[in-house]
Amino acid sequence: MAMMNAMARWLAMSVCAWSASGCGDPRPPAADAAVTDAVVDATSQRDAELTGCAAAARWIYLADANGNLLRFEPDRDVITEVGRMACTDDGTKPFSMAVHADARALVAFGDQRVHEVTTTDARCGDAWDAPYHRFGMGFVGSDGGDQLFIASAAGTLAAVDLTTWSPRELGDIGGAAELTGNALGELWAFTPTATTATVRQLDTRTGATLVEHDVGPTVNGGTPGAAPAAWAFAYWGGRFYIFYLAVPGPDDSSSIFRFTPDTAEVELMRRNVGHVVVGAGVSTCAPTDFI
């Protein structure tokens, strides 16, 4: 219950994808009642299931290369356009994102700032200087409240203090990666190359690899020798969702793959979704039971 009670306290206080092209103050701003009324109820420490979260905090959110915010509902395989994120004056585009447990998104843009975005209408709010030039990021549930982790392009894993946006570097994970986490306290990384792609569970203290799965034969098997052009990664319902575009290849937008770690099965859910997905974020309110 310690982890869950801490999450509830965090919510009361406050609450990458990565692409080859370029991939605080924790108090919530005024927002829709459905978002700010989020209350977390713990059922057990073992499965860390959360009830009473705002409905908007349940889903995976995506950022595309044109700056659009999308909502992805994995159980129905539905993508909905929320709106355009007009967060920067210079027109730079997003490259990574994460989502608070109160459904506020943190979106990293090419202006080297992390912008707060409301997931109900894509409205931009406060912004902070980014700790690295390019990085992936994701929230993980912990005893002290949800913790944001980031992985730099050079492979440095760090925990971020959201009041100062100062990174506490933890270790080397061996290269650029996108991150995702869950309410169970797990941190996972997705790393694609021209020849392979892996999903790894990382030690949240050191960045060491605890578990590793090779998903390359399915994710990039259809375009041998092609380089990953855009990718994103999120945990939901006991499985992982990979948004991937290879160049050169047969598609002009991302495809969605679903990876089930218990069986090591990688499935193509949908090809060519109509958006080049460069960021994915999911909160610790996402389900952890197998769906």
C-alpha cells in the first residue's frame, strides 16, 4: 500500500518516443474538471491496480511529426485526433512525451523545452528547459510518487526532479532509447537499429538490463536494411505497443505493433496509420492487468 498511498499523495499535489529526425513547478494548472478530479484508489500492492483515475489518464497519447496530439485506445484499436499542439513560436516539432497520472502531458519539442499539454484539447501550458538535447522519457510508479525517467541520445539514464528539471544520472543503457513505465514500478526501454530492435526492463537505480526481448524480426523484418525513421513506445494492459516507421520501406506513416512479454509474441496490429508517430506517453493510471 505504500506505493499506492504515495501515488495518491502525488496526485493530490500535482498530478519518447524517439525519432531519427530529432527523436517545475508540479502544481497543475486550471484544467477540465474531468482531469483535475483524478483520485487514485489502491486495491493491492501486488498488482498495483488503480481505480478512480480521470478517464483521460487511462489511454496512450501520441505526438505526430506535424505537432498533432492523438489519443490511442488499445482495447478498441482506435486513434482519435485531440488537436494541434501550438506550443512553440518557431514551429519546431515534438520528439518525445510522457503523461502525468492526472492526464497532463509533458511534450519535448525541438526548441529544447518540455511543454505541458492538456490531453483533452491539446492546449499548451507551462514550459521548462530540457535537460538534454534529445531524449526519451516515461513515468514510473514508486513509493515516493510517480518518478519521471529520461534516456539521453548518448544512452544516459536519469531521474528528473520536476521542480527544477535537474537530472540525477543513474547509469549508461548503451544508446538512445524510448522509455515507458507503469504502476508496478517497472521501467522499460525500446531500442531499434537497422538490424534489430529490443525491449528491455531496466533497473531504476542503475539502468542495468534486467530482462531483454528481441522484437526485431517482426518490427523491422519487412524492410531489411532499412533504418528506423520514427518510433514510439508505451505500456498498456500488460503489453507493449510499438509505433514504428522504417526508411526506406513500403509505408509513409507509422505502423502499430503489439508485444506480449509473457509469450514473446509480436503482432502487427495496424499498418500505415496515417500519422508519423514520434512520441508516446502513458500514465501510471493505465491498466496493468492483461487486456
